[in-house]
Amino acid sequence: NDASVSVDLTMPGMVMGTNTVMLQRLDSSAYEGKGVIVRCPSGKKLWKATVAVRRGGRTVSLPFLFEVN
């Protein structure tokens, strides 16, 4: 209940600037947020979402790769 959760959206191998989405707690097991995925001029579609959970002075992060159309 006291965690701070965010998602950093990046493109592997590309510098796309900072794109961090702060998530809001919905209930005891769910968070949500809205972010923007920009179209890469190179046409690449692979993105990485790194979810970070901060709680009690500790941060745990986990990356997820995904493709956009």
C-alpha cells in the first residue's frame, strides 16, 4: 500500500529522451497510468518498459520488451 510505482519507456539502442510514467494505485493488487509511445523515425518498433517499485528505501526494477505497431 505504500509503494511508489513507475514505468520508464525506452528504445533499446536509441536515445528517445526521458519517458517516465508514474502509476497510481487502484487497489491492493493493481496500479495504472497513461504514457505516450512516440513513433521512431527509424521505423524500429522494439521498446522496453522498466517497471520500478520503490518501498521502504529499496527499489526493485524489472524490464519487459515489447513491440508496437
